Amino acid sequence: MRHLESKLQQSCVGWFRLQYRPLTLNLFTVGNGGARSRIEAAIMNGEGVTAGVADLLLLVPRHNYHGLCIEMKTLKGRQAESQKLWQQAVEAQGYRYEVVRSFDEFKKLIDWYLKNE
């Protein structure tokens, strides 16, 4: 399932970079996932890796939000408890958080977020 989410995310990011060139650097992923050795994991933990962080962060304020956090999921995918806790934490600080399950859903969300002020 993880590869399906990855392919979806790659498609979404590619589209975003073509449609919103001036904001390309404002949409990014935090490299939390993947297998690592115990030493690498300890180093990254010390650097601030946090379980549950959304897959994509868009650092553009709109609609009284400080930014947009996007969690990519397949149609059957579910948020982990750490993702739910992270969502609650960022929403409490004024960020918008959305779970996206398709390319069309991503496009609609981004267009709404960036075009409708």
C-alpha cells in the first residue's frame, strides 16, 4: 500500500510544480518514512523526526490558516494514532489538515486553498 500512496503523492507534487511554479519551494515532504539502521534512527530522532507528521506541507497562509498539511492515503488507508495526534496538534495552532485519497481530490483542495481567498 505504501507504494500506492507514494505514486499518488508523486503525481500530486508533479502537478503542483507545473501549476503553481512560484510556490514550488513552499510544498515539500518531511523524510520521516523508510527503513533505517538503529544508528540512523537515533540520529534522526535527535534531529527532531516526529512520528505522525503529514506527508506534504504547504507553507502558504490562506483562509486564516498558517499553512496546509496533507496526509496521503489510499481509498482504504487509515490514519495511525500518531498521525491523528499530530493532526490535532497542528490544527490547534491554526493549520489546515486534510487527508487526500486521490489526484482529483488533491487538485480540488489545492485550487480551493490557493485560489479562493
